[in-house]
Amino acid sequence: MDLSRKTFIRSDYHEESFPTISSNQFEGFAAFEEFNTNSPITFPDRSFIQEPFKELKESRIRDRYFLERLVGKLWLQDLPGKKHAEQYLRHQHRHNCRPNTIRNSYTAIEGFLKFIKKGGRSRIEDIDRWDLEAFIEHEQDRGMKLSTVRTRLAVLKAFVRFLIEGKILHSDVLPWKLNIKPPEVLPRAMDPDDVKRLLAVKANVRDRAMILLLLRTGMRIGELLNTRVHDVNLKEKKILIYEAEKNHTGRVVFFSKDARDALKAWLKKRKQSIDFIFYGNRKKALSYAAARIAFVKYLECAELTGKGYTLHSLRHTYATDLINAGIPLECLEKLLGHTSLEVTRRYARLTDKTREEEYFKAMAIIERREADGHYGCDRELQAVLEKTQLLPSHSEELLEHP
């Protein structure tokens, strides 16, 4: 495809114009081996090792089609620097960035190019650091979420570094000290009583299997929806994630007996000609929108609407339950597919029972002394405070409980 021209025919980038990538007909896989051994289904001759590579190849082709649509959309607009923007998007594609990452890059760069054009810039080579700072301030003034502004700032910094390395811009353009402090947000897990109410709902077989798998494996919803039958091992109660949704890192997750029973019930009922565990129309994976609608109905049946629970709350609940059960943070990090232990450590803050117990122990002493008319800090209370380090100096950092 010639991308050197400045205009494209819009119809070239209709989704229907791209060929459908079909997968091989389902022929029976290991997930059925425990309860369907007498089935006349013929098992494939190819090994399971080859199948994931085939899926990765198809995924790569889909990513390429997605990239070309973005590039086409970019060239349909009269923007300064769109040639360099295209080069950067292709650079990300070559480095195997996820489609969502490339989409976020496109959105941020497109918005920036429109902003500088409105400000009178006709060449991207003429921008300076104040253009970047003005754009970030503009995004904040629009009332955009802080997390979104931070993402766009990170995209622009990476884009500018790319232009600096290509000798398009001078290094002085990059505002190294321009940073936005992120909020310290705790994960939102479901209350244990709400989990019981959720699991008590008599829903259809598919939805119950989906909810239980999310709750017992901690998988991201995108990872579960892309799971195929041969990725599941019912005998060992585990799912192989060959390529994680966010960071391309493969991992193994495990599920409990109740999730296994729910999954077996769904596998018996589902269409065996489709290789996705949860599917929608045209034998494709179930969409996020459809999964969200099913979850909302589930919450309505459990009378839990209005509490702000989302599908991702099930992942937070999974992690919180494991922390409360005493699982090491390092182990939880691998199960969740995190690339940094600091991300996993947020759950330790949320579920630190030691601090909670020591606080109420100290508060009981305070209340008892106040009831007796003694308001001073006695030796008993001071010993508790020193033991638990509840009163560190202002220069010390409060250590996280592992």
C-alpha cells in the first residue's frame, strides 16, 4: 500500500473491505477429556504447541489491518507532521505494541497536531516545549480525567523522543520536568457479603461460568473473552494465557472447584464448533459490551446495583481474597500478570489486617484511660505505639506490611 500520498479514498478503510480471518474448525480439545471421552469427535493430529503460534500469527495480521485503518484516517486530515505521526505508529507496531496502545498513541498525537495547527503551526519542526505544556494544560481545562491526561503526556513524550532521535526536533523541545502526580487509588474489591449474594444468583449457565472464572482466576476480562477451549485444562484446573492482554507476557492461572463445575456445565451446553469459550455472533469472541451487559443483569438479580462494581472489580476481589488468605505478594504478582511488585502491593495496603488489629488495640487502651479520667499517654499505650511504629518521624516512610 502506498502511504506517501496525502489523501486516501475513505472507502479503502471500511472495516468490511478487510478479509475475515477465520480459524480452523473446532475438532475437540483437552478441556473435554474428563467428561467427553466417549464422544465421536476426532482429535486433531497437530500438537497443541503449534496452535498458539497460529493464533499469534492471526492476531498479528489483525493488528496490521487495525494499523492501516488508523493510518488511513490520519491521512484523510490536513494536519502538520502527519507523516512523522505515521512513522511513529508503524514504529510501535514493529515493536509489537498492543492495538489499544497504538490507538491511545493515535488519539493523543492527533489531538496534539490539531491543537498546534489551531495555534498557527504549519510544521511540526517548529514546535517548542511550550506547545507541549500548553496542550497538556488545554486537556486539563477540558475537564479530562487525570489518568487520561497522564496517558496523553506519556504518549507525547515518547513521540517527541522519537522525533529527537530522528533529528526532526532538538532535544530542548522535551520538557523533562513536566510530570503529573498520579492519585494513590486503592483497588475496589467487592464486599465479602456482596460476593455471597452475587454467587447465590441463579443465572444462566454461560454467565455463571464467566463470573466465577473472573472471580477465581483474576483474569482480565479481555483475556477471558479471548480464551479458547484448548487453553483450558479441566483436570489440573488451570488456564494457559499465551499472551497477556496488556503486556504480552504469558502466564498460567488456576481456578477453584466451583469455577470448574460451572465451566463444565457450560462446555457441555455450548456449541462445540466454536473454539472460543465465550462467543458471540459469527463465531467470534464475546464482546466486552455483551459481557458487561450480562454482569449488570447479574448485579440487578443480586440487588447490588449502585455500588459501582464492574467486571474489573472481580479481579480486585480475587487479589484481595488471596492476600487475606496469606498468599505471598511475589506469588500473587505472577498470578495477576503484573510487571511490578509495587502494583501488587496496593492490595497489601487494602487488606493489612496487622495495622487494623494494632490500631483497635491501641484505641481500646485510649478509650479505657479516657473513661478512667487518665488522658496522658501511659507506658502501656506507648509500648503498643513503638511496637507497631504507628508514630514514625515525619522523615521516615511507613513501610508496607508484606
